[in-house]
Amino acid sequence: MSLAELRDLTVGFPGRPILRGIDLRVEAGEVVGLVGESGSGKSTAAMSIAGALPASAAVSGQITVDGRDVLGMSPAELRELRTRKVGVVQQEPRAAFNPVRPVGHFLTEQLRTNLGWPQQDADDRVVGLMRECGLREPQAMLARYPHEFSGGMLQRLVIAAALAPEPELLIADEATSALDVTTQAEIIGILSRARADRGLGILFITHDLPLAAAFCDRVVVLRSGEVVEEQGARELFAAPKSAYAAELLAAVPVLDEDGVDA
């Protein structure tokens, strides 16, 4: 049984189809890349796994997490899903924080509100995760405000918050795209350690095919809401089967020895 699975999933809004009959699965301890152009439906597919589609969406097909039907869940069951099973790291970390509250409020919110942890226990948990995410003096950081942090530091904080309830699946939605190359590599290192240490399944959404090839086990390619290819990451990069994937790879800049686009 897959950790998370979409079967023949179709999602749309009035006059606006988003996904058309897609199949997607993530196994425990596996990193699956979901790639495609902007507007291809990557984020919609990911948010369907987290039970976070808008109420106005027309949905057909199956969405299961750990064998449970997400589409049939009550609001309380969906809160539990997004606490205990599925964590989400989004592209723009600053949008996750309330600018007038210290970051510690956001970091501990799920533990306190959804799991009923005492404040001190929640603080201790997230401080440990902040250290794992490469943040120095994490205890003092809890009282600081979002505007006091760089984008890379905020992304680390979002990852710590997502890992705090120990989910089984992490959805990383363009979690590295707005970061410089050095910070991007550090974030990938954090995710890799979380996978190795916790057996975490990861759905890694990106438009960066070389990064997907380096980090993911399998890659699913979306185009206009449809899956056009699925292969092992190395196999896809070496020999794409679909013309669309080949076009995406051909568009990747190749640098010569002097760092000039060849």
C-alpha cells in the first residue's frame, strides 16, 4: 500500500479544468519529483493529497493517504491528516507567518492546538528541529518576528514547523526555487537527512529538472493537467520518453568550463 496515491484524479472549476485523470503515488521513504511548467497543475495535485482543495473544486477519482479516503474525510479528520500524516512546505515561506506574531507562535501552533502539547514541550520540540535545520541560537529565535529573518532562514523555520508533528509525508512545493544556489543545497541536505532519519516520504514539486534528477527517486511530468511521463529520475534525465520532457530538458542551460551558457 502506497503512503499517498492519486488514482484517475480530475479537478476543475467552472470552465477551467486543472487536472485530467492523473495517477500519482509516493511510497514511504521515497522522494517523488513532480515537474512541469507553471500552470501545469503541480500544486493542485499536491494540495489534493493534503485535503486542501477549495470547496468550489469539482473533484472525481480517488485520493488516499495511508489507505484512507481523503475525499470522504470530515473537517476533524482533515485536520488530523494535515497534522499527523502530511506536512507542507510552500514556495514563499514569508507568507506562512503572521507578521505581528513571533515566529515561535507559528512553529508550535500545530503541537499546541491540534495535539494539545504544553507550551514548554512544544518549544523544546521545535528548538531541537531548528538546530537540525541549521539555525543557531534557536531558543532566542522563538521570540523574534518574521521580518528579522532572511528568506533562507524562514524556509528552514517552515521545514521545522512541518516536521514538528512527525508527519509521514512531506510536500515540498517549489521549496527551493526562490533561494540562492548555496541555500538551495542546504535545504536539500535538510530534506535528505529528514528522509534518511525518519523514513519520510517526500513529494518534491519543482520546475528544476536537474535538481529533480539529483534528489528524486522517480519523476512524474505534468503538462496541462495530464501526466505525460513517469520514470526513474536518472532514466528520465538520460532518456526521456515523451517529447515534452525532452523539450523541458533541452531548455535547461548548459554551462561550459568558463561558466558561460553554451
